[in-house]
Amino acid sequence: MSDGGLTLDAFGDLIERPSAKLRREAEDRRTRIGLPARALGRLDDLGGWLAAAQGQVPVRAIESPKAVLFAGDHGIAELGVSARPAGSASTLVRAALDGTSPAAILARRAGVPLRIVDTSLDCPVEELPEEVTRHRVRRGSGRLDIENSLTPEEAEAAFRAGMAVADEEADSGTDLLLLGDISVGGTTPAGVLIAAMCGTDASVVTGRGGIRIDDLAWMRKCAAIRDGLRRGRPILGDQLALLAAVAGADLTAMTGFLLQCAVRRTPVILDGVVSTACALVAQRIAFRSPDWWLAGQASGEPGQAKALDRMAMDPLLDHGVTVGEGTGALLALPLVRAAADLAAELPVLPEPAPESGPARDDDAARTAITEAT
């Protein structure tokens, strides 16, 4: 990245894949622990992925995970595409800060710090703690169907904010990040991004959100995604311009966050359709970046399924959980932790001792006699 502006092409050079050599070493070690092949199922694959991502065999246990939720309101919610009132994401943030949201409860029980990053909530900045609002780019995002969600300057600021959060977490020793969002209207721009990246129609990616919307709201949402696609497709080759046009500050920041996590070699568990849409954009920017991420769960959103298929990612869980806000990633965390613990602590069987005894001594004696004659 240059000081004069954000150069997304640089990510392609900066991001390397996790070590294939170490993954093979982890798989070889797994064959020597005495359990039948595939006895641990998906946990074996996760153990190999963690070894490659951590850069060591055996794997380290997951000691310092953190959940990071990017928060924002979307102007498109004014059209009634969400079951929640437009501009009300701050109430969800307050519940998370108070410890009463599903994600907050799961994080607390798992001993995982929960960090909320306000990029574009539609509320006075004074209403929330400074550590939440210090990366805010603007108040709310524009209506993606008729106007850009962000100005070019705001898009760059949001992208850099996401990068800064990734750097802060990597520098603090976080060894696994769980990425989610707290938004109202956020699944609509996610649908636009996925449809644009996959070259498909709006109806294929339009879901019903975390709180299920009725048929009329679904049709409004589908129309909004179609309008966003008309605006986004002509600039598909310029990902930062695309994010400015249709994504909003939270999704733009999440895209920068994911790419910088890959640069810093910090693995990430994705949550639902919003984080997956950002991952799809990040893949377009740097094709090796998805190797640093796991899909935590299948949220039931058709857009997420489309995006995961495009990135060849298989979600760890599929329990029909639609609440969002990082909940799916937190539910997947125990599985990843279990894989790390098993890969780290299962003992390797000792090498077989060389044969010894009278028979072996007799063979040696016969060999000596033959050589003497």
C-alpha cells in the first residue's frame, strides 16, 4: 500500500498461503498417534490447517481468541427490507455491551473477549464508549439502490480502519479471530456483493435475514439488490469503488480486516452471510487469502451458500442458527479448539525397536563366516 492512496493489488503480493510443508508434516504426525485414519473426522483436517496457519508442528492450543463485530446502519433499511427498524443497530450494540445478546453470552461462557467496532452506526457518537466508536467513518450509510453508500474517501477510511483493527489484534497476540457484524440492513449489501461476484441474479441470493421477513419485504429486498447490482456491476473490476457504491462502511472495513489478517498470518472464523460476502470480495483482491479463513456455520442464507461454494469453503456447523452477530462463529469455536487440543496433545507412538535376539545373532554369525571364506 502506498502513502498516496490505497493500492489493493499489493495484497496479492503480501499474502502467502499457509505452509503446505507443515500441513504435510502434521498429517504425517497424525498417522503416528495410534488412532485409525479418519477416526477424528473433520478434526483431522482442522488440525492440519491450524499447523499450516500457526507455522508449527505440533499445533499450539488456541489460547487467545477474540470475537470482533463490525457495526453499522444501512440506508437501504429505510425501504423495509429488514425486520428491524432502520437505524436501530445501536440497540443491538448496547445489548452486546451489556452482555445480554446471544453472542455476548456465548463469548462470556467461552472466555472470549468481544470487541465491537462502530464504523457507521446511526446514533450520536456520545451514546457509546470511545473504544467502540473510535473507528467510526460516518453516521449511517447511503441508500445503495440510488446513491453510493460511501464517498471514495470514506471507503478508503473504512478499509484502512479494518486493516488497523487486524493489526491491533495481531500485535496484541490474538491467535484466532471470530468475525461478525451487528447491522440493520446489512444482508442487502451482502447480497449485492455476492450476486456481483458470482454473476448471478438478485433472486438467487436474496434471503430473509436473521429475523425472517415476510414475502412483501422479501420482494422489496430483492428489488433493492437488483438496483444495487445495476450500479455495482459496471465497476466490478475496481473493488474499492464497488465497496463505496454498495457496501457501506462496516462491510468495507470487514474486507480490509480480512485481508490484513491474512497478511499478518492470523486465522479467522467467518460468521454468516455478511462476513462471507466480504470474504468473497477479499478473494477477488487476493486469491490466496481464503486459505486463512474458516466458515463457522451455514446460516441458511442462499447468498452465503453461493459465496462459500465459490470459495470452496465447507461450513463447520449447520444448525439453522440465523441470529448473526458472530453467534455462528462462536458456536464453531469449540470445534476448532478441540482440533487444536487433540493435535497438540495426543501422544505419538514410539518407533518400533529394531529386531534383536538369538535369531538375529545367528544371522550375523553366518554372515561373518561367509565373508571369511
